[in-house]
Amino acid sequence: MSDRKKVGFLSGWIGKILKYVILVLVSVFTAFPFVWMTLSALKTKEEVMSTGSFFPATPQWGNFVSIFFDSPILSYIENSMFVSAIIVLLQVVTGAMITYALVFFHFKGKNMLFAFVMGTYMLPVAATYIPSYIILSRWNMLNTLTGLIVSSTVSMFGIFLLRQAFMQVPRGLVEAARIDGASHFRILWEIVCPMTKSSFITFGLMSFISTYNNYMWPSLITNDESKYLVSQGLRSFFIEGGAYGTEWALVMAASAVIVLPLLVLFAFTQKWFINGIGGDTGMKG
């Protein structure tokens, strides 16, 4: 083997080793909070407050038993899962229809309409709280899960994300379908949506996580504990003088249980999520 080949071989191996080392370090830093939370959930209160022990001396599995059977955390998770699933469904439907009109319809003011949509997306979320609260109050939807759902029917971010994917769909394909007599509704759901599946899954996953973890808006319009989402329930029941007060081991156990559905969801959708972030619409040139 010549010296040039040896140098190339060694540099290639060094590059691979360096890449794997960086990936391992990033993975460790990313996973550490969840590992620490899970280990803390298996400790006693004294061990959690102590800085001298990273692993529990004796795993306290009773902490998880208490969370499942002696606390309302499962009802909070059920509320969050229900609200998040309905909101994702509505946002996907409304986002797809609005985006289809913005991309494939021809009408005056289309660009201005899209600029208006993006302008509302750039508004601080807090700026919408007061008018949204007034509207829900007039509709008698305060302190209801229906109010939470109705107030999140349309996602401006979803319109923006789907528009980027829809613009990659060949217009000739849509026009050919129209010539063959297909309706806009059929073109959207049987041609455009399957070709942009990754973007829909990415949007749905991000919308689900955002709704599931939402705290401020649900706290403003709901005050009945039976309608709390997980963030409200965790704060009120486990931290703000609730049943367990400052029992941090139980707080960590509840947090681990709350995060678990999101981890499972991401594990099943990560392939499409990554493709959607990369702008892959499933088409090849």
C-alpha cells in the first residue's frame, strides 16, 4: 500500500471515529435528563435531595404504583391524549384544504392572503389569549375541553409546512387529474396527500407534542381539575401543595409516565418525521 493510500485510509478511519464520538456525546447529553428523571423516580425523597447518589440504593417501584393507582395522573394523560388527537385531526384537515387552495387555486389576492397567514403566525401567542378568551366566553365554552379544541382548529405553522411540500407536487399531475374529471377534494386526498405523507406526519407529530405539553392556554380557560391536561395536573397536584406536596420522587415518577406516550409516538414515526423535516415528499426525479 502506497503512502498516499495509507494516509487516506487513516484519515477515513479517524473521520469515522470522530463522527461516532460526537454522536455518542450528543446522544448522552440528550438522553441524560430522561435517565436522571427515571432514576430519581426510583429513589426516596432523601436520595433525590442528596447530591451524593446518582443511582438509587434500593429501587422504589412503589412510586410508580402510587402514581398509577393513587393519583389522577392517568385521567390527565387521557384528557391530553384526547384533546391532542382531535386537534391534530382538525388541524391536518383544515391545513390541507387551506394549503391546497393557496397552492393550486388561481385567484386575486392569493399572495396577499398567504402573507396575512404568515403575519398571524409571527404574532406572539400571548397576543391572541385575550380575544380568544372573549370569544370562548361568549360561546359558553370556557372550562370545557371543547373550548380547548375549537380554539386550536387551525395551525398557521401547519399551513406553512404543508405549503412547502405541496409546491413540490407536479402541477401537471393535478391538471391531468382535473381533465380526467377528478374533483379538488379527490385530488387532495388521493394524489397530493399520499405524495406529501412525510410532511403530514411531521406536522401531526409536532402539533400533538405542542398540544400535549401546552400549559399556559389550558390554564387560562379551564379551572376544573377533571379537565386538566398533563402540564396543569402535574403542577397543581404534585407541586403546588397537592396530595404529595414536595415528594420529588413521586413528581419524577409522574413526569416519566407523562413523557412515555410521546417517546412511544416518536419511536413509531421518527422515519417519516426525519423525511418530513428534510422536505422529502416521496417523489423521485
